[in-house]
Amino acid sequence: MGVERLVVHIGDPKTGSTSIQRCLFDRRWTCPTVTLDYPPAITALPLVALIRNQPNKRREAKGWKPTTDWAAHSTAQIGVLSAEQFSGVPPADLHRALKSHLPQLAARARIVAYIRPHHSRFLSSYAQRIKAGHMRKSLYAFGADPGELLILQMHQRFVAWRDEFGRRLVVRPMVRRELQDGDVVSDFLGIALNGAPFTLTAPTDANVSLSAEALSGLRWFHAALKTHEVSSAERHSIGSRVSSLVSVANPRGGTRLKLHKALYQRLVDSCLEDARALDRDFFGRPVMADALLEGEADTVDQEIKMDASVYYAPTVLSGLDKTALAVASLIKRHPEVWHKAYKRDLGRLTPGGADEGMSADALQAISRTDALLGQAATLLAI
């Protein structure tokens, strides 16, 4: 009894991790020959926090206990842990934690990472910062930050992972033509199930990209929330919720965010050698370099505007301001309850866990907040 083999999915950020996790958590696949299990939480982010913070052994063991219990009692052949934030911890620290808390699985555990072409990763990072409420810069100003360009350098980081885990590290390019069935979820399941045949039973794209219009409007909404003293953590969860609602209401509409030529050239100058090094040491052919150079065909001559007033009527922006004020008022009344309900909806808490001990007034505030965020999403989904 217990998981026989462990697969640890470590990201990288912006490579379809949400889609992989949602598929695994909702069990959106069938496989007739191999059994695969996933813990009763959509992400292993709490384990990342334990590795980063390195608490005393007693607290660390307590934090790992739900995972160790799951691994010990599962009847599946394969178990999967997934958190894109794993890619940001020192590889040796993750290895130590696996040896300490899952010793029967650590020696054979496979580490799976996806890496996105540099220019695509840059665009996705910019959009994600806006969704989370942490970005007021223009796209060009974002690209002028040396620290952001440094983050795009991936080769040495993954060499460190390979040095720690050797051939058990699997690095895959987030390039559609390189993925099984052109899909990151299918690709991951193919690896996790060791090539066994499987069938996906539901759509897998859980994080559709927002248009430039929606991103500019969401940035306006975040600014209004900040004016009303909604905290950064609360705005992060609000942005995630509203983004999901907008992607459902208008999944492919609007202007796609693109690089303008000057910024694209800056990224090529900064990242081409890193792409070539990744190709040399991980793929044996020009996968990442070709993807980066092919990105020129998808550039524009002028920077795409990110000013909400360009895309939305004054009445819409006024509606977003009023909605932000109403949301802020409700969250201030029950901030801890809102955060807990959000985690429940993500699958990080057991169903119903957020409702325990909540007053009728708190439950009503959560329901009203959800309705207001739906209104904001409707305003943004042009």
C-alpha cells in the first residue's frame, strides 16, 4: 500500500501549471493500465513555504504530514506533487525535504519542468503581474528593468537542477509543436504515466490569456481597490478571481498582447545565448533559440496601449470604481473569511472548510463579494 513512484512537477512559472493542476485535481483523465493519484489540494504551495522557511523539525514534520499520509495510504502506482513555485527553491533543499519526509520515494522521484520561450515568458509575466495587482509600468518600462531580464536567464538555474537530480530531471519546452498532442496537460500525463495510453475527459485550458483591453481595465480596477486600502494579498486573490471570470465570459476576444519590435530586439539581445545554452544542454537541437527568433513574426511596430481610458467608456470606468468601493467595504468587514473562501474555491481547503464557524453575516458578505466581482468581470469583458 502506498504510492510506488513519485513525480514532482516544479513549473516553471507561466507554463500551464494551473491547467495541469486542475486536470489532476478534478481527475479529468482515464488510464486503463496505470493508476495515478493527486493529493486533496490543488497545489503543493504549502510545501514550498516549508522548504523556503525551514522551520524546526517538529513544525516541518507537521506541515508535511498530510502529504506523507496521502503517499502512505494511496493505492496508486504513481503519485504527483505540483507547484510551479518549486522551481524557485534551491534544488538541494527540495531533495533534502523529499529524503526526510518521503524517503521511500525520494531516490526514484522524477522532477518534471517546463520552460517557456524567453519572449513569451516575458509577456506572460507582465500580464500575470497586472492580474495580481502588482504592475503599473508600461510593457516597455518593464523590459527596461535589468532585474526582469535577469529573471529570464534559465540555463544556469536548470543546470543546478540537473546537477542535483541527474537523469531524473525531465525538462520540456513549452512550445506547442514539441508537446504531445500540442498540449502541456497531455504532455505531462504522457510523462507521468510513463507513456501509458490515456484519455482526457474534459477541456484542459484553465488559464486563458486576457486581452490588452481586459488587462488595462483590470489594472484600473486594482488601482481603485488600492485607493480604498485593499491589501496586496487581497488584491492578488481578487485579480485571480476576476481574471478567471473574464476569460470565461470572453475567452478569445480583444487585442492580443504583443511585443513591439524594439522591445523584442532587446529581449533577443539579452536572451539568445541563454536559449542556445538550453538547447545545447537539454534538447540537443535548436528548440528554444528557434522559438525566440520566430517571435519576430508576432511583433508590432508600435507598443500596444495599456490605458483603460482608450478602450472603455467613462461610464464603464465609473462602474469599476463603484464596484471596487463596494468590494473594499465588504472585504474590510471579513478579510480572513474572504481569504479562506478563496483558498477553498482553489481546492486548497477541504470543501465546506471555509464555512465552518462563519456567521450568517459573513456568508452573506462572501456571496455579495462574489457577485460584485462577477459584475466587474462583465464590465471588463468587451
